[in-house]
Amino acid sequence: MQDINFLQIFFNLLPALIIGLISFYFYSSYLTNENNRRIYELKRESAKSAMPQRLQALERMTLFLERINPGSLLIRVKPYNDSKHDYENLLIQQIESEFEHNLAQQIYVSDKCWGAIKATKNATISLIRQTNMSDKVDSPDKLREVILSDLVDRKAPSETGLAFLKNEVKELW
């Protein structure tokens, strides 16, 4: 008789247990879905506020690349004496100063983009140093002339960096 009561109680409670487990499953699924929805909404709202900052950073990096373009750099920075080495150092100092001024922008651009910007900076510095080591260069004015004439035959490093930046902006849209 005891066994029958136990089985009877078990069979009577079985539907309640099944409904309880199903309810728990649906409730936990609902809570998970709501948390995911809240996270999505927060990300969407933060993306709205982050987009202008990213675009501003990309604009600043575009300005940086334009300013270190040898064509504009050589016109903007004039030699102050007759030493080609002093002029080389002045040009490199200007590039490094511009770069340091924009270091914080790296948090708003992708790692690949930041790598391309650094590579452009280093390639520009290398171009200036290699040209200054040339036998053709004996004065700051000659250094300017040779660099500018070389740029007629080939692209400036900053043009490659600018192309990368433009692709980065296209990916945002």
C-alpha cells in the first residue's frame, strides 16, 4: 500500500515537475535574450558616440600624412643655415614632432591602419636620410631639389598611407 501511495504521488507530481522545468527553461532563455538585447543597445549607443571620434582621428591622421608629405614638408620647413645635416635633422624633427602630437589617435584607428601610418612616417624619414647621403647633395637647397625631383618619378610614402586611410574610412560605411 505504501508503494502505491508513493507511485501515485510521483505520477501526480510528474506533470508539475515537467511544467516547472519547462517554465525554468523559458524564463532563463528570456533573461538571456533580454541581457543580449541590452548589450546590443548599449553597443549601438556607444557606436553612435564613437563614430565621430573615429572620423575625427582619421581626419587628423590624414592631416598628419599631408604635413609629412615631402612636397609640403620641404615647402613649409626652410633651412636655417648651410648645413645639409642640420636641415635633415630639422626635417626629421618636424616629422617626429607631428607624429608625437597625434599619438593618442591610435586608440581610434585599427592596428593595421596605425601600422601603415608608422610605416609611412618611417619611409619618409628614410627617404630624407638616403637622399642626404647621396653624392649629389651638398647643401640644404640641393637636398630639397633632389627629394622633390625624385618625387616626380615615384609616389611619396604618404600617398600610400593616405590610400590606406581612405580604405579605413570606406570600411566604416
